[in-house]
Amino acid sequence: MSSLFAIVAPFSEIIYFRDYWHPQTLFPLIYLFHYPAPILEDLLFGFFIGGIASVIYEELWGKRISSRRDRLHHWVSFIPSLLGIALLVLVFSIKYLDLNAVYANILVFAVCSLVMLAYRQDLWFDSLMSGILVGAVMFFAYVIFLKVYPGVIQRWWLLSNLSGLTLIGVPFEEFLWAFGMGMMAGPLYEFMAGLKFKKNFNNR
């Protein structure tokens, strides 16, 4: 899951540069909208946040999973479907609804989560708690980040395009994004691989 999100993260930067933020980068490999895009930083961020979101609920709640026989079927049938839904919602929300990139992505997370949970209602708690926990991780990460780089929000984010709501000085959209991402990524592996949680931690 870390590898999957590491691959996706740099590509998503294209739409964020459109109207959400213009961060600085240590390794300006390419330019988007005349600004250097943080491709390597995005890759690392995707790797870590994807891995954290995928396991944080299971680790903190001591959950273990058991396999289903239709494991391969899930990968083959649902990956193209979810990717198609995500791209459709993203294009529609940006091109036709003219949403800011961050709101478009939050909508993608919400729709994909609802699609998964409609099929796997047993993953609701996993999804919800993963969203809350990833939001908490982002909160504490920003506490540290702002101590090291005060004023970075005003320099990098296009605040005039956002709601104006903040938490510890950070746009509230960041935490909505983290919650939505956690809701989608938390149960994603179990959903795709056709896995379910064991009812009892001690069941081996």
C-alpha cells in the first residue's frame, strides 16, 4: 500500500498546483504552472501516509485478518472499477463543478469510500477510525512542522482559494483531506484482497 500511494502521489500534484498550493522543493525535477513541483517529496509523503493509513487501525486495535477464497477476484474486478470511479469524479468535480483541487480530492475519497463500504459493510468502523487517526497524525505532524517552519502556510498555500477556516494555523482542508484519505485507504487493502478481520485477536 505504501508503494501504491507513493506512485500515485506525484501525479496528484498536477491538480494541486492548479489552485491549492505552490510549495518549495529541494529537487525541482519538473515545473507545473511555472513552479517547481516537489516530486520526490510527494513520493516520500505518499509512501509514508499510505502505509500509515493502511495499518494504523489494525495495529492500535490489535486486529488480525483472515483470507477469503476469492482474493484474486477482488483485485482483478475492483481495482479498475475504483480507479475509473475516482477519475470520473475527479474530472467531473474539477471541470464541471469547478471545485478547488483539494475539495475535488476529498470528494473522490468520499465516493470511493462509500462504494467500498456499500459492498463491505463490515469495514465501516475500520474506515471511520482510520480517517480519524490519520487526521490526528496530520495534526501532530503539523504541530512539529510549524515549529520548524513558522509562516510556511502563508508562503505556500493559496489561502484566498480556500474556506479561511484554520486549525492551529493550518487550513482546515488539510485535515478534511487527511480524514477522507484515511477513510478510503484504511480498508482499501482488506477490500481489494477480499480479507476480513478475525472476530477474536487470539484466533490464529
